[in-house]
Amino acid sequence: MNTQIKSYLHLSLAMIIVGSSVVVGKLISNTLPIFLSSFLSLLIASILFLPTIIPLMKSKQLSKNDYFYLGLQGLLGTVLYRIFFFLGLKYIDASFAGILSAFQPAMISVLAISFLKEKQSLKEKFGIGLAVVGLILAYFANKVSVTINPYLLIGTVLVLLAVLGEACFSVFAKKLNKQISPMAIAGMVTLISCVMSFPTALYDIFYFDITTISLFGFSLIVYYGVFLTYIAFILWFSGLKYVKASVAGVFTAIVPISGILLSIIFLRESPNFFELIGGLLIIVSIILVVYKNEE
């Protein structure tokens, strides 16, 4: 198989897996204790990441500044992200959450302007505006749909807070030592997040009967830890080796598409026409914000 085609395949598979997070997250939020589920999935992923974590810790490449930003990434981009995401999915459909998740590139761009003082092109600004329009359209499409959800606003805000945390994760990554590999950073953040999420997991351990968790429930936790937290990273960075970063960024548009399709297939959800149009506008915004023509 051609190396570039193989890279495209890896990038696509990574984003399809990431898109599945809304389906798995919806199932977890409805049937399992979210704090314990988050901790166990992070514990599984941390064990898988050990081959990259141990050499990094032994090398002593990480400075106090690196640990500070790794901690922020873990807190905002993983621990709080999962809490807000799982709680939000209790109130909104997984397909709508997938559309909201696609708002991340626009948020990253805004944060980059605010905190990193990066200058944005007219195309990127237009992309951000398009994402906002798409978000508003998708929100009000849900609000006026036949199956009105009285907690729609709560769920929307919670998922957007989760997406904001994930956007902070990407922005803070630019503050880290550039000599550290992305896989090693992912491993360290996962380990730190696992430690941070342990106190909240204790709450579920004391107040939830763990013996009632079914085999299917445990399989959801394992999937979240192995595929969403580990394999998706492996596939993504494998694909990046032979593809320009600007081109790879366009593949993030697959995430909302994957989320919507998988929600329809596995959860029998039915996004309405205007919700899909809003999602399409956000997908176009991703391409405008992320893709930069290279000479």
C-alpha cells in the first residue's frame, strides 16, 4: 500500500474512533458511574502508555514549567473535559454532542488569539464566524424539534465547556518543551489525569455498587481506555509521519461526521435537517480554520 494512502487511512481511522466518543460517552453516562468510568479508562490507557512514560521520566527532560502545563492539560483537557462531557450527554443526543465537539478548532483559534497572541488570517476569522452560525443553527434546530428536551441548554453548555477544556489542552501543548515527542506528552497527561481523577472515583466506589456493572459496561470502559485514549493517538501520530500537518488537520472534519453516523446506527437517533445543516457549516469551518495552503 502506498505510504501516503496508508497515512490517510490511519488519520481517518483515528478520527472515526474519536467520533465514536459521543456514542460510547452517551452509553456510559446513562448506565455507569461517570467518575469511576473515567478513572478506570485512564488507568488502562496509562498502563498502555508506560513504554513512553518511563523513558521520559528517566530522561529528566521535563521542567517545572512543563509539569505545570501538563497538569493544566490533564485537569482541563481530560479530567474536567470528561466530567462535563459525560454530564452533558445525560441531557442531549449524542449526534448533537458530536456537532458541538466540532466547534473545537474555532475555540482553539480564538484561544490562540487571546493567550498566544497569534494573528489569524481573514479565512480563519471567517471560519470561526461560520462555526458560530452553525452552532446557533444546530442549537435552535434542537430547541424547536418535536422531541423537546427541557434540559437542552444545560447539556449544550456542559458539552461546550468540555470542548473548551479540550481546546485549552491544544493551546497549552504549545507551551511545552518542543523536544518531547507528542506520544510521550500524551502518555504523561494520561497518567497525571489518572491520578487527578482518583479522588472523584472514590465517591463512586463508596456510593455505587460496582458489582452491578455488566460485562457490556466494562467493555465500554475498556474501549474508552484502549481505543479512544490510546489507539487513536497511535494512529494519528502514525499518519502524521508522512503527511503535512495542515493536510492532517482537515481530517478532524471526520469527527462530527463519524459521531452523527454512529449515533444514527447504534443509538437510533435522528438528527433533523437544520441540525445537519448546522453541522455541515461547522465542518466547513474546520477546513477553513485548520487548512493552510503551503507553498
